[in-house]
Amino acid sequence: MKRGQEILQKGATITKIDNTTYNINSLTSNSIYEINNLENRLVCSCPDFQYREVELCKHIACLQIW
């Protein structure tokens, strides 16, 4: 959660696309990550979530704080 708070404070932009989809910009690249609520489970398109299979990436934490 701490990293989610940090990127929110540094100016991450969260955009609500619809009731289950959000976009959040990366602060270190030109990437935009998509967060989806799939059957009450948040899934992020960032490399940490996709390849390292972390349960809670900083982007999901940021969205939860937001």
C-alpha cells in the first residue's frame, strides 16, 4: 500500500473507463496500465502483476487508496 500512496502523491492519473475498468499512467515510462475488476478480483496489466504474479501491485494499491 505504501508504494500505491507514493505514486498517487507523485501525480499518477487514474481514469475511470467504466464500472469495472480503470487506467493509470506509469510515472517511469509512457505506459498506461489497465486495471480490471474481474469477478471481484482486481487485475492489472503491469509487468509486476503479469509476470511476477504479485497479488497486489502498486497500481492496484493506488486505485484502492484513490
